[in-house]
Amino acid sequence: MPGYPFVPSSTADLTLGDLWSVRLAGGDLAVLQVRGLKTSGAGAYTHFVAGVVDWRAPTLPVGHDLRGRRVLAEGVVRFEVFGADRAQVFGSNLAVVPPPAWSEAAKEFTAGTSTEVWSWKSVRRRVDRVLAAAAADRATQPDQPAQPAEPAEPEGADPLTP
């Protein structure tokens, strides 16, 4: 198990459920989750599937902050999002965000078909759009809770690794 936070040196250092963040233009942090990895074939060492978690705040989440949060969108991301002055993995937890499912992005990535890729230069803009759309949707549906009901936490589960 790696020590957190860390900057992975390749996709081989990532595991499903890893959480990483990007700083948005307004200064808030957004959280993404590793949702799909390949071990061979085209893109195996240069791309992975990431999900945008419904989280926008000035600080990183701690403890159970992400419990019940949804993944709003997924995309294929270039590994170059990690590096000096870029993203780093700050934790991992499959129980916090719904476990990885085979979204259309993940299916296309696994099949090796042509897929739109989020580069490190565009990931902030894309995440900002997804979070803004989710906030607008909540604003037009005031009777809907901001987050789904919290799922039961497995006994002895670590709320947010580290």
C-alpha cells in the first residue's frame, strides 16, 4: 500500500478507487476517482478512466465527506495529469463512491475503440463544466436532495484511506 499523497510514476501505480484532485479556476478543489485501468493493449500505460465525484470545496475531503457522493461523469484521461505541479493521489476508497461500473467510456476504452481523451490541459475545464451542470440541475429541482441517501458503511470500513 502506497503512502499518501503520492505522484504515481505510471498507471501501474494506480488502483481502482484511487482518489485524486485538481484545483479549479476559482480555487476550489474537485475530486476524481480512478474507475478503469488496462494492463495491456493500446493505452494501457498512458490512459485510464476517471470519474468526476460530486465534490467541490476549498479543501480535500476527509473521513466520511465523500460518503454517498455520486460519480457525475467519466472520461478517459491521459496519465500526464500526474506530475510536478499537477495532480497527486491523496487516498483510495471503493466504499465511498459507488464501485467502478462499466460505463460507456470504460467499455470503449477496454475495447480499444476511438475515445475522446481528457488531457491535463483540459481536465480542469471539463470537471468544472460537469460540476456546474450538476449544481444547475440541483437548483432547478429544489425538492431533490443535493446527495443521494448515504449507503450503509461496511463494518470496520476505513472511511478514506490513508
